[in-house]
Amino acid sequence: MYKYVKHKDINYYLWDECIEQSPNGIIYALSWYLNIVSPDWDAIIKEEKGKYKIVLPVTKQKKYLINILKKPILTYGLGLIGNNIEKTDCSDVMKIITKRFLIVNEYLLNEHQSEFNLPQEFNLNLIQNFTIDLTLGYEKIYKNYSLNRKRDIKMASRQGIKVRNSDDLEGFIQEYTKNTGNKITGFLGEQFENKIIRNVYQSSVLRGYSKLLEVVNEESKIVCSGIFLIYKGRISYLLGQSNTEGRQSGAMSYLIDYLIRTNDHLKIFDFSGSYLSNLAIYFQRFGATKTEFGSISKNELPIIVKTAMRVRRFLIARTKF
């Protein structure tokens, strides 16, 4: 039987043990990661014989005195995690979510749950993800690259580009903000996103779960860099940035190829999904396999409350001009 468990009552040891032992356990669902991206998270838990058998992270936010279940920043998939998950498990959990949340805003499931059993009031949006099976070996993987990807990699190599490990997180955040973050609508930088980037990287490094790599030109100037997470044989693209020189020289393609080439002891390279069609095409050109995971949403607020919230947003927007 599933129970809704408040944050203060979650046993972190049992939680992380469940994530670690589950075939679909992912780094974003570990307790320390959730504590960073959604500090007040609760959980829906099925417990058997003193163990957490199946769990679902409840990443919630209170807004206008309303609890909202939503996707946290830097999180690419959550949903039900555990062993022997059946359709009845999905139905039982959805009943709890339906009862407790009037608003669900793009809560992400994981790639094993693209066909989640949803009540009628929910909307399901399928998000594309792309992965590469690293156990195939580099030569076979490289053969599946598109001509464009191979051309970019060769061009970067001819220009003397090199990859190096780094621990300069502040330098990465500065370049990410300038070349990527400031182009994202609603990006708040040091007021929000950069603080979480800093905490996620520092906490994952302490546990041996992440690496920061830089691509430098012949003058040793950084043209591209990225943060990657490594957990349970899976290396996942978390964040990346390229300046103008990096984009023109194919530096990001060179970096991804380097990671694929040097991590054949791992099982999967995960591009971590995308809502953007141009990024999806870019990922596919590495010969990546497309999978899908669900994003669920609903809004059951009374019409008068929805109208009041729209009016409030409009008035706030007007004050900014």
C-alpha cells in the first residue's frame, strides 16, 4: 500500500538504497540531489518488510497558497522508481497525486514510463531523449555519426583543440551565464539557477558523480565546457556552453566524441532529453537512439481562481515597463 510521506519523515538511507537497487534508479532521484533542487520534497512510498520497494519523489512548490507538483531545475526524469513496477502501481500513485494536487506542472516521469496510466484530467506530453549504447564500442558508434558530426570533429582536431579536466566551477558558471543562460527566457542567474548549479556540482563531485571538462584552443583559451553526471554506468549531459569560437570550430561535438571515446567502461551516454527540435536533430546525428518519457500536467483550479491569477500576472508584468 502506498503512503504519502512528508519530507521530515523520509528515511534517506532506505530511500537511496531503493534508488541504488532499482533498475530505473537515476541520480536525479537521490535524496541529496532532491534536497538541492527541491528542498521541501515529499514522497509517495510503497514499503515492504521494512524496505522502500517503490518510490516517487514529490517535488512540490507552494505558490499563491497552492501546492504545485512540478519539475525541478536540472532534473531530467523522476516518476516511479523501484522493482517490478506494474500498471496498478501507476494507478495507485496517480490517485494520491490527484487527491493532493490541483496543479501539476510538467512533472517528468522517466524513460520507462512513457505510457503512464493517467486519469482523464491529466495531459501527457512525450519528451524526446537520446542515448548511445557505449558497450557497442567506439568504432561501431563512430560509424553511426552523421557526416556533419564527423566533419565537425575533424575540423576541431585540425585546429588543435584539446579537452582537459577542470575544477574551475566559477569560471564555468560565468561562461554559461554569458553564452547560454542569458539567452533563456526567465533566467535569474545568481538569484536562482547559478546557486543550484553550484550546489549540484559541488555535492556530486564530493561523491565522485560528476566531472567538469573544458575544450581549449591552441592558445589555451576556453571555447566550450560542460558538466556531466556519472551514476550507475550512465554518463549524462547536465549543462554545457560554447562561445562563438567554440560554435564555429565544432568544439561541443569534439567534447561529446571525446567522452564517448574515453568512457567505454560505462554503459550509456545520455543526452538528457530536449524540448527543442534543433537540439534533438543535433543529438540524433551522433547516431543516438531515441526514447521517450512523459511530462504530466493538469490544472483543476476553479475558473474564478484561474482568472484572478491571470489578472495578477498581467498587472505584475505591466509594472515592469
